[in-house]
Amino acid sequence: MKKMLMGALIAVLLFSCSQKERIDLLIYNATIYTVDSSFSTVEAMVLRDGKIIATGKAADLDSKYEAREKIDAHGKFIYPGFIDAHAHFVGYGSSLQRVNLVDTKSWDEVVDRTKKFAKEHPNGWLLGRGWDQNDWPVKEFPDNKKLNELFPDRPVLLTRIDGHAAIANRKALEIAGVKPGDKILGGEIVTYSPLGATAVDSKETRGEFLTGVLVDNAVGLVSSKIPDQTRSEFIKSLQDAEKNCFAVGLTTIDDCGLSFESVDKIRDMQDNGELKMRLYVMLSDDQRNFDYLEKKGIIKTNRLNVRSIKVYADGALGSRGACLLEPYSDKPGWRGFLLRTPAHYDSVARYIHQKGWQMCTHAIGDSGNREILTIYAKYLKGKNDLRWRIEHSQVVNRNDFGLFGANSIIPSVQPTHATSDMYWAGDRLGPERIKGAYAFAQLLQQNGWIPLGTDFPVEDISPFKTFYAAVIRKDAKGWPEQGYQMENAMTREQALRGMTIWAAKANFEEKEKGSLEKGKFADFIILDKDIMKADEKELLGITVLETYLGGERVYEKK
């Protein structure tokens, strides 16, 4: 009798187990921010085949599912993988192989770092990025005299932090054929006279010499002469970039402005298992890229999405290339400039609208923003779901904010620009115009959602700095004490949404990522502290413990 009862019990248990749905992973004992429509939290979730099957209470999920593996999160905090809505992934990878000039405090330090790098890398072009004259005692562009003395036979190109200016030595300028008095639309070639007076694109070039400083489109005169990376160099640069991005919790990155050749290389790497990162790629404004996208059509895989064109309206505020309605407050008579003619932007908008693609335009100054907003409105004609974006939307005239909401134009912003620029932006813009700069809260009100990014390598890759700058609006030292223009600060929930579901929405991907809900990719991160509740002073010290992409652990803190 006992044997019969035991057998029956075993049979019941086996039958019960057989009724459970098999899954790959159960994660429990966690605080999971789903970032769904109600911003709910749960304690457990189950995964299968790289996607989320269900979320809820651990006991309920455990009774319903048979997990191949279980992970106790030990009370830690889980969020959707961060999405950087505006960055330069390929450019960042390349920068890791070059002279790091970020946080240099003088031109002499730039030169010293370049000398050291040259000894360790004796062949080929000397390339670097990251200097910012606004961080130096003398806040003016340098000249290339020291570079000419140190590297008479080796080309050098050192790019400013924002990518909108660079300094080249004489050898690089010779290779590019750049001469005093040369002109280029949407760019500047800076010269100096023997008397020390500086002139920009001077009509009188006699007795003038190149400083080596190139602004906006002029940079391309030299950078176009740099040899392409080999395939192995390209692979290494992207894998190094991916490793760093996973370590800070990034699982999708919008790469803003690539060539079709780079897209083909990326797809090849992804197909071969050499690159795991999910990428939303904007092709740069070039006829060959238009032809490529028209021939290929929208490219959409689980890891790659190509459906948009990146256009450049103007330059950067830091290099005074941003196009302003009125002159710069610290440079009378100078308003910056557009990088192309208004007719060009209009023709591009018309073509993209006909194709049903997404148009994403870099616009910094209030004049640049007005020009693009007006052209967008001409073709969008009110509310729509094309999700055309203005990248940066950095300085907006008070009369132009309404154009965003009226035409469903998406402002794509990078909060750390505010805390990087706040030391000198007021000098550039003056007390009234600055009120419309870095106005994230005002921009958010236009459509009720806003994607956030970093613009790395212009800024640091850390999403925690994005969150901190959006919510706290201070630098890492806690300055200014009351925060910078706090009327435009975001709430923590808004900032997290901007780094997850709203960033996904800006990419037409909100149904597959950006929140931890049934049917979506199991892209998530585990943090040591709760970003939603941690003290302000703890936010920049929060650590990513693990990063998962499609249910696969791609990073674990050692």
C-alpha cells in the first residue's frame, strides 16, 4: 500500500513538472524596473530564446515555469539595457586607437601627449581627439608651430572634442593641398599674419600663413586624406568600443552619421559573431549613401537598423560654428554659419519625405534650429509618425519651441552637453538667449517624450552621467550648488525613460526593446544601487554588475 501511495505521489509530481513551461532563465529576488507604461516594478522575470516570457512574483513564476537556470539577484536592481540615442560608436572605437586629448589643460599638454604617443606609435599619421581650448588659461585656438617643429615629415591631425574643429601640421596641410586664402562653404581655414593679427579666410593672403586650425567642413580637406583602417584595425576598434559600452550598461547605440561602407562592415561583423552590440545607424548626408539605402531598402535585423539619414545644419557652440540669429555675445559681428545652403536641406527633406525615411539633423544654434524646423514643417505638415529628429536642439529661440510639437518633431538631446558647456555658454549667448539653451524640460513638453544620449566620444560614454546631468544638472564636483538652469531639469522617471523606452521609440523600436515586458528582447542590466532612489552624491558612483543582451551575459564586473 505504501509503495502504491509513493508511486502515485511520484507520478503526480512528475505530471506536475511536465505541465510546467520550460524556460531558459528565472531571475528572482530583485527590484526590476520594467519601465512599462505604468512604470511598475516586479521581483522576478523569466527568459527564453533571448526574450522576456513573463514578469511578476517569484513564487508565481517558479510554480508555472521550469527553469534551466535560476539566478538570485540578492536584492539588486534591474533595469532595461540603456540605449544611447545619439553617439558615434565607430568614431569612438577609432578614438581608442589615437592620442587621447580629453581633459588637457593647455596646448603644451596636448603637444606633450602627442609626443609620447608618437614614440609608442612611430609610423603613419598622428591622430588625436579631445582638446578643448575653453578648458585652457588662454581660451583661443592654438597654432601648429610646435607640431611643425616636432613632426616635419609626419602628418598630424588633432581634432577638437566636438569634432567640429581640428589642427593640422604643415605636412598634413601639404598632403591635402590646403593654402592660405582657400575657401570652403560651411568651413573656415584660419590664418595669421607676421604681425600677429589673426584672419579667417582672408581675402588678402599675401604675407599670411596657415595656423593649422580648420573649422567644420574645412576639417574634411585633411581628414579625407587619412588612409582607411584595415579590416583587422576596424574589428579591433569596434570590439574595444563594445567592451567599454557593455561595462556601463549600454545595449543599443545610435551611431549618427556613417558611410554605407561602414554599415556593410558592421553587418559582416555581426553576421560572423564578431560584434554583438545592437546598432541604430544613421547614414550620413552623401549621395552614395542615398543610392545605397534606395537600393537596399530599410535594413532591419535584431542587431542592426538602418532607415535614416543624418544631416548637418551647423557646427558647434564651443568652436563658434553654431549658426545664431544674432551675433555671438563674445564675438561681435560673428553669427557662425550653415554648413550647406538652405536649398540643399530643402531638397534632402523633400527626397527623404518621398521615400518615407527618417531625417535626423544636427542643429546647435537658434538660427540652425529655425532653418531646419521650418523646412521640416513644410513637409511634415502637422502631426505625423515619421519621427523626424533634430539632433542636439541645443539653442532654440523662444518663438520656435512650438514647431516641435506642432509637427511631431523629436528633439534628441544630450544632457552632459549642458554641464560641459555651462562654464562658458553664457558668454557665447548672453543672459537672455541662454534661457532657450539646453532646455530639456521645455522640449519634453512638446511631444511628451524625449530621447537622451551622450554624443560620445564628444562626451563620456557613461549613461550615469547622462542621468545625473538631466536630473541634477551639476558637474561631478557638485557645482553649481543649486544646479544649472533647474527649470529645465528632468525627473528621474523621465530621465530613465529617455535612456530606455523613449530612446527605443525614437528608433521605431519601442515594441522590441526599451522596457522589460513580455515579448521584448531580454536586454537588461543589474546595478549595485537603485538609480531611482540613490542619494544625489551616489549617482555617479553606481556600478554595473552585469549586462545582458538577448538573455546572454555580455559583461560581468570582476
